[in-house]
Amino acid sequence: MRATSLAALLLVLSPLLAACGEDEEAPEPVGAKSLPDNLCAAVPAEVVERWALVEDAHDTTESDDENEATCTMSGTAQGAPVTLELSLSSFAADSFDAVTARMEEALQRRCEALGSSGTGEVAERDGRCTLESPAEPEAERGEVTEYSLAKASNGISSVTMVHHGPLFRSVATEVVGIGGTISQTDPAELG
């Protein structure tokens, strides 16, 4: 009688045990987020005023696997020219883990390229890399580029600012602030 009961129990439990593995859901695809039509609008008003920046160009492109917004601004501060270039991307992938991996790979590629393209030393920390030109010679100082993981947009942000004039020491602070704004703010709230 015990053997019959055990056999009946196994017959009843077999489908239930087999179904346990079927409860795992497939990861949901992650689409690229919509980015602002004009990324220049994300530059804080006080930065625009301080550097007398005006918009030169902006563009936003969309595709199935990546969206990108760009902005170029220029101005004059204390008699010296200033340029500001921004970009923000948003990636799509089969899952959130795949998007995260794509973001990290893109950042790594950009940081490696940054290290081989300019003068100065690349500093990498906390999901970003920065290249600041040396203070001398005077004609080369005041250029800073930063790439960051833009977790709010599932992508990468970049900020490059150049000012070879008397305010060159302020450029790095501006780049970090602008980069933080565009990489940490939901793209729907930029601008």
C-alpha cells in the first residue's frame, strides 16, 4: 500500500516539479529612451550667462537600437572664445542587464579613445572618465572632456568645453556640473 501511495504521489508531483523551472520569465526588452529635441536647453541658465553662450547647432536622431542628442554652443568670456559640445545617448537591448553591459562597454571604448587622443592624463572614477589639458603651454590649457554613464537615459553622456582664456581653471568644474545634470536627469525632464 505504501508503494502504491508513493507512486501516486510522484505522479501528481511530477508535473508540478517540472513546472517550477517554467516560472522563470524571459527578460523584457529595453527600448532606447526618447531624448530632448534640443539638448542645449539642458545647459543651466547660469552657465549660459557666465560664458555668454549661444547655440550653434543641435540634433536628435532616433533608431531602433540607439537614440542620440547633440548640442554645440559657443561664446566669449573675458575676451577669449569658449566652446561647449554635449552629447547624450540612449541604448536599447534585449534586457536591462544587456543595456547596462552596452553602456559600460561604450564608456570603456570612449575612455580608451580619450586617453590616446589628447594631452594630459585620463582620470577614471565612478562611471566616468575625464581628460583635462595641462595648464601649460597656455595655448593648450583650458580644455576638458568627460564621458559618463548616463543611467537615467540608459546611455552615455559627453561634455567637452574649451576656453584658453583667463577663466581656464573654471572649465573642469563646469564640465562636471553639466555632465552630472545630463547624465543623472531623466531625459524627459531635460530642457
